[in-house]
Amino acid sequence: MTLVLKNVAKRVGIAMHIHPTDLRLEPGSFNILLGTTLAGKTTLMQLMAGLDRPTSGEVWFDNRLVTKVSVQKRNVSMVYQQFINYPNMSVFENIASPLRVARMAEDEIRRRVHTMAELLRLTPMLDRGPAELSGGQQQRTAMARALVKDADLVLLDEPLANLDFKLREELRDELPRLFANRECIVVYATTEPMEALLFGGRTATLFEGAVTQFGPTSELYRQPRDLITAQVFSDPPINTARVHKRDGAFVLDATTRWEATGALKELPDADYTVGIRPHFVTPMQRGQRPVAVDGRVLVTELSGSESIVHFVMGETTWVSQAHGIHPFEVGADARLYADMARAMYFATDGRLLASASDQDAPDPSARA
């Protein structure tokens, strides 16, 4: 039951909503579409499901060309971020509705509904109407209805976006368990890099309708193909700056330079873009190659046990994200330390040239 997109594109008027895309999703796989709002995630899902047809290209499922096959003739389920339930039906009937459409036997309907309700902790609510449920319970009901028919393709379009923090965390933990023993293909759309890292699986990063990279989630995080992919897969945004390599060192400004090590020594003297994620820029000297960076504090944020500082160096604005409470005064000068053993180096056209692994440094921590 492999899903294959072959050069699939979607154009509306003169606007290209999805650039030519090739993807292969394997049975039993959990796949993530990661990108900002309007990056093309929902459109790509609709093309996968048959809710929309591509302008060009082919969609194959289980070795069958399904480009022009309607969604009604495909075994597909989709869950949106809005709670979509039938208000005049009980929770039981909401979950059972796709099975009734399929004319399944009553005994089998009851067995499947109760199994799914138990899995999603909805059993005490089966006789209630959707209006009697909390937001999280309504979304569980919508998910149960999508999962109960054992669809070959399950599409989850930011299903947790409208839930409060506690419910999001709860359902994030449950989702991998829901699909652990299923042979279906799962596609999960999100704007949050941390969510992609938590789920693992395989991730496709999207930017302005184009898939920039697809592969194992941890691999994309550690080895983005280019600067755009690195930017999509970083929240807060990855810090970048133009640097020049000369005499075996990288120069950021008149007072900030660091030695080129490992494979970085082989890079020719030229201009490059250095990228480093905010949690590798800290108020304390940490890591293998801490380099002092001086700037003026623009914004400070304290979130629980974490401190975030936005600061400007000349015309460049960077962000520091560090554990602990670190008070900084807005407008004051500050010294922070960037662990350049964790940096990535990009060509002027955005291609990744070298990363932490090329400097004999350990892998980045699993944060976005």
C-alpha cells in the first residue's frame, strides 16, 4: 500500500501552489509535513487524498494510478484542526458513521466503536452529544471516527493546533501508540519543529509550495540540505550571519573570529553563511568551541525555566535560548557565547557545505 507522488504539481491561475513534487510513502510509516502557514501542507494532503486533482503529475496507491479517482472511492480518512462532528448524533453514532456508510454489520460496528473508544478514552462519553464534550474530547471523537474504518491513508492536518497545552501534550503522546500496529500510511501536518522531533518518523519540509527535503526526521534536523530547510526546521529561528574565511579562520566582525577545524579547513577562502540554532547561543561558556559574541539586548522573554534573549550585533539580530533564569536589561550591552562546534556552514546560494559532524563534534541535542 505504498503512496507515490510522481512530479505532482498544483497551479491555480498563474500561482503555483505546489511545485513539482516526488514523494514515496511506505506502508506502516508515520510521515510529517513541516512548514509554516501557507507553505502548502493542506494542499498537498488534499492531492494525496483525492479531494483535489493535480494540474500535472500522477498519484499512485498500491501500484494503482488513482490521480483521477475520487476521494469517495479511496479508503482515506482525514482529520482537520477544527472539530468536525455531527451535532445531532451521539459520540457513538459519530464514530460509527463511516462504518454505517460502508454497510458494515451491526455487531462489527459495535465492536470497532467500543475498541476505538477505549483506545481514545471515550467510553464514558459514548451516549453524549458533541456539545456536552470538552474541546479535547471533541477532537478525540473526530479522530476516532477517522481511525475506526481502518483507512489505508490517514491524513492529520494540524489536528492538535486548537487544543490547550495540556491536551496537546496528552494527544501527542497517544498518537504514535494509536498507529503502532497498523499498516496504514499516516501523514501529519504541523508548523512546529518540536512536534516533528517528538514524533520522529520521516519528515518533508515545505517552503512556498516546494518540498525542500524528505527523509528521516532526525537526519533532516542534523543535516539539512540547505539554509531554507534549516530555517523551516528551527523554532526560534536559526541564527545566521555572513562570515568570511581567511587564514584558517572564520571572521564575523572586527572582534569575532574562530578557527576552522576538521573538514572546514578544506573550504576555500570566501564568503559563507554560518547558521547556529538559538539553544547553542548561551549566557555561559558551554560546548566545545564557545565563541564570545557581543550585542545589544532588544527583547527578553522568561518562559518557565528558560530564558530567551534577542540581541543585535551590528546589522545582525540573533536569539539566545538557554535553560535557567538569566536576567538581561533591554538596551544594555551583553556578552553571549556561541558554540561554533554546533554551527552549520552554507554557500552563498544556500547549499549546506559543512555541519557539526564535519567538525568532529557530537550530534545536536534533540531540540528545534
